[in-house]
Amino acid sequence: MSDLSPAPFTPEERNPARREVDLLLTNISWLVTCDERMQCFRAGAIAVDGTDLLAVGQTGHVQQQFRARSEMDLSGFLVLPGLINTHTHAAMTCFRGLADDLPLLRWLHEVIFPAEAAAVNPEMVYRGTLLAGIEMLKNGITTFCDGYFFEEAAARAALDCGMRAILGQGVLDFPTPDQPDPSRSRDRVETFFDAFPEHTDRLRPSIFCHTPYTCRPETLQWAKRLSKEHGILFQIHLSETAAEVEDMVQRYGERPVFHLDRLGVLDDRSLCAHAVWLDPGEIELLAARQVRISHNVESNMKLASGVAPVPRMLAAGITIGLGTDGCASNNNLDLFSEMDKVAKLHKVIHRDPVVCPAPRVLAMATRDGAVAIGWEDAIGSLEVGKKADLIAIDCNQPHLTPLYDPASHLVYAVKGSDVRHVWVNGDMVVRDGQVLKVNEIEAIAAVNRLAGRIRLDPR
């Protein structure tokens, strides 16, 4: 019998006045928005115009409204927002594997600080950050929150590789590679502000005070005041080790969180990394001040710093993002690996398999990470009006088959190497697993040349 049913309408016939946009991503097998409802679409589609998301939904619905100058079929792919690395020291890719299996304080004072004094300069920061940017992009990280020295060079690297970043100029009360005179640390920060790139919405400046025990009270106060004046994020390492807390109690007569609060530096524009050794009163105070936390599980594990009280902080209403820390204390910049360990470590520590479920951990790497760094209005979820920062994962692989629950896969099964395509601000920066803005081979060679000048103290 012949088929006499009418042919289906084409998108043009359904709506001849469709709006033209720059890009349509269609037939996405799984589209994970990471919004508050953690919505997922099968056969999803995304419309991008310029830097912005104009539509997120089912392919048929989006195609009825838009036509594109460029269209990409993503059958077999899982698409989600770009991941947000809320704490790293990107240039420290140059120190990857330099000194492993040491306690934190010995690692810092015997290896890292001397290596930094000898090797850190603008070229090292640029080359190390550029290599970090390549690694992060290939692992699906589109935004990173950095803290280091010579951050003008880090900003240039982030611009060159196409990433979004918050760049925190490092402040300590002893000589640093870019400020030998600690009494002039504020001048160094002001110079950084003056040199910060203009005419880009991908980069934001920040101040990064190393720790409460390496920065005097007066330093913490002027740094926070300056952060408020400029409306920028204030960053600090907090209670990473038990020894650090004991030192603070002996020195100031109070635990680190109470010390920082007395100085007036804790609020919703303060991002504290690690936060491992907190007591219940400190958790309550951090929640009351709406302080954001960056959880760096792999770094904490490797340095044996301890296990941060993440479930208790979440129960108190504290926003937690995920960070990789630097490559010297982690060895990689892979948030998929971090998500897997966050979910599993807290389950085994609490002997509770429902602690840190996959959707909650996925939110930490996306939506909550954006809140943690103060950029939630533009990134962290795939919603109309936000920026087109998104990644596409190839699901046609043995370790990703079958796929029942995308959040579960993203936390427990996906690897950074499964990321195939990446867009930042609507601009494609990774295609088929290859970075597009910079030469990866040259970047690797440059860091290898720098590594040849770095020598490990035989002690």
C-alpha cells in the first residue's frame, strides 16, 4: 500500500520568520543544563548568538525558532556547562611532580618556596599558565580562579588560550618573586590593577592573600578593603592543616575563622580554599557571613591534610565549589577526577552511600562553582541569557555505555579525555580534542625548556 500521508513540514515552512543566529547545536543525545532543577533534555538543542545562549531545549522546538549560520549535529554527545575550577595556581604546572610525598609545611618551605624564588618570573608564569589553560580546556574546564605571582602574565595566557578566568595577585608578608619588599605589597597589587587587560569580559582581577599565618592582620585588612573598593573577589587559603590551626591559636589566641572575622574580611565576596580543619562554630560563622568555599579533595588527600567537613558545610547552607589546586600538589587539572573523589571519599568517611550524591557534586563543579567565584549571573548553567560556555562529551565509548543517568556518568565514569568540543563565550576553543587558539606542541616544549632550569634541592 502506498503512503499517502503528507510530508512533514520543514522548519522553514513551520516558521518562515525564524531568527538567524551564529550557531545551532542540535540532536544532542543528552543535554544537562545544571540549572537549579538539574534539567536534562534528550535530543536537545542550543542556540548561540555572539557570546550568549538564546535557547536551550528540545531540537524540534529550538529549530522552529532559529536558523543558524553554522549548525553542528551532536548525536551521541552529552553537553553540559563548562566546568569551573575555583582554586588553582596555574603557573605551577612548571613544578608538576617536582617533590611528591611530603608533608605540606616541609613541601612548601623546603621545596616550593625555594623553587619559586629561583624560577618564578613573568615568562615562567605565562608559559606555565598557558600550558595549564590547554590542559584545563581539554578536560572541559572553561573558567579558572587563579592565585599566584606576576598575574599580568597569567592574564595574558588566559586571553591567548581563550579561557575565562579570575586572576588573583598573590600577597604575602615576606619577599616574593614579584615583590622583594613585603612593605610594598599594596603597590604591587595596584600595579597589577593598572596593567589588567581592558575590553574583555572573560577576565576579572582579584587579590589572593596566601594564608592567615603568612599575612599580618594589617595586610589582610588593607587587602580586603581594596577588594571591596574594586568590587572584586578576595581569596585566601584557610585551615588547610591541623598544624596551621594550632599555630594560629598560639599566635592570636583564636581559630583562623574567628581571627579573619574579627578582622572584617569574611563576607559573600570571600573565597576560602581547603577549609579542612573547621569546628562547628566556625562552620556556623562561615554560613552566617555567606563565605564561599573551594574544596580541593585531591590536593588534600595527596598532602594528607585531612578531610574537609563538606556534608556539614552543605547542611549549614555554605556554597562549595571544586578546585584542583596547583599541579605541584595535585599533578593534574581534571575536575572530573575531583568529582569522582569528592563523591566517594565523603561516602566512605561517613559510611553513608547517600552522602554527596552525583547531582550535588556535579553542581559543585558547575552552578555552585559560579556562585563561589561571584560569576553566577553569566556562567555555571545552560540557561537563556547566560554566556555560551559549554562542553561536549563523546558518549560512544565502552566505559560510557550504557547511559541511564547523565549525572551519574559525569561524576563516576567520564574522564577529562572524553571531552571533544569546548566553547567559551560562544567561541569554539577545542574541536575534536584539539585546542584551536594556541600551539600545544610549542607550549609543551616551552615548559620543558623551563623545567630544565629548575633543580630540586637534594635535601
